[in-house]
Amino acid sequence: MKSSLRNLIIFLYSISILMGIGFYFLRNSSLGALSNLYLAVLYMPLPFYCLFIYSKLTKQKIMFKEFFSIKGITIKNIGITIAMFLFWAFSSLLLTFVLGFINPSFWGQLITTNEQLLANLASIVGPELTSSANLPPTPLLFIPITMFAAIMAGLSINMVFAMGEEILWRGFLYNSLSNLSFMKKQLLIGTIWGLWHIPIVLQGHNYGIENGIIGSFYFLLITIPLSMLMGLLMEKTGRNSIYAGMLHGMFNGFAGFFTLMVIGYNPFIGGAVGIISIASFLIAFLITKTVFKIKY
């Protein structure tokens, strides 16, 4: 890695550690209710903030339009982005159902009845909040509803927040590492991306505070295959990182579905950040590469 890129990553990690410390004191103070807002507005867009500040400090001229273009958006590429999201989502759902049917005590069980849904809701939010719940004829209707909502969010508000990260990962870094092979690039970016989450994963993000240490490194098993999938999207869409922001936003929009809809949910096993999702990213990678005939 070039020394300028290395210095940028060191700068990013240094600021992220400080922001992680700030998050710790905020969530344990009387202003703890603002901790989620802190993550959304200050921590998650840190890659963009640091890239911008670093460019000013070093007087390095960064042409953001080279890897981020609203004018370059096309219906075809949006369709490809949505298809990649659906490849992952359906793979995750199918694996969750099949593996849960085989061994529900280990893999968790996908909810298929309202009785199961009410019981799961009661375990999450308490029985007093579920006694008068208005439910659809079958909880399986939540699958298309949540998918549609995730896609719409990924094309709008979630994309805006996700671009705070993607403008560095799939924007500046992806283009700066053009001398590396595709797989080496995804391994490096995925590792940098995963390690950047440590200050908040240590504090319970994704895996719970009791699993903070192991979760910090386990999360690399998520970001590396997801980076591979994102890499295919970059290659197919002319390396415009806005599509990576869309896909990232769709993923974030659907991630909470599994917490609600899986009995015995274990973040290390199922859901969006467990073994099932890791396998689903790899399946989606192979399907995407085959269907869209992407060469790298």
C-alpha cells in the first residue's frame, strides 16, 4: 500500500478510536438516548469526513466526481443493484428455512405462523406490548414488504448514510488500488472496512457487548465476502460508488428482519451478520458473476 494511503487509514483509525470513546461516554451519560443519532451522523460517515479532512491537511486534490457520479445513474444499473440484493436476501431466507428445519436449536427457526411471531415479539419487547398487535394473515407477508422497504430505503435515505462509508471504501480506495488483482483488492478493502467497526462492535454493535472482542474480528468474515460482492457491482457499473451505497443501504434496511423473524436468533449463526449471511454473500457472488457475466 502506498504511504499516502497508509497514512490516510492510520488517520481514519485514530479518529475512529476517539469517536468510539466519545460514543462510550455518551451512551453511559444522561444523553444516552442520542447514542444512535451519534452513530448515524458522526461515526458512520467518518470515512468521508476523514477523507475530506485528510485531503485538506495534505493539500491532496481528490476528484470525488471520478468515483461518485449522480449523473451516471442508469435504470439498468439500479436494476443490477436490486438483483444483487435479492440474490443475497433470498439465499439467506432459503438457508435460514432449510437449516432451521433440519436443526432449529442451532440454526434458529424462520417464523411461519402468527403464534410464533407473537411469542418471539413477547421475548423481545415484552408481552404487554404484543397483546393487542394487529397482524397480517401470515407473517410470511413481512418478507416481500420488508424487501420492498429495504430496496426503497437503499435508493433513498439509507443510500445517503451508506455513502458516508462507501465514498472511501468503494470510492477512493477501490480506485486507488487499481494495481491490485480483484481478489487482493477485496481482501484488503474488506479487512480495512471490518477493522474500522471495532470501536463500536466492542461496545455491543451487532453481537452484543458480552461478545465485543470476538465479534470485532468475526465481523471481518462479513465485510470480506460483502466486499467481494460490492466489487462485482463496481466492475459492472463503471466503478461508480453510488451503486455500492445503494446496495449497502438495502443490506442495512433488511438486516433487522432476521431479529424479528427468527426464533432463537443468534447473531453469530443467522441473520445478516452470521454464518448464514456469509454463505449467502458467497452464493450471491457466484450467481451475480454468472448471470451478469462479470469478468475481473
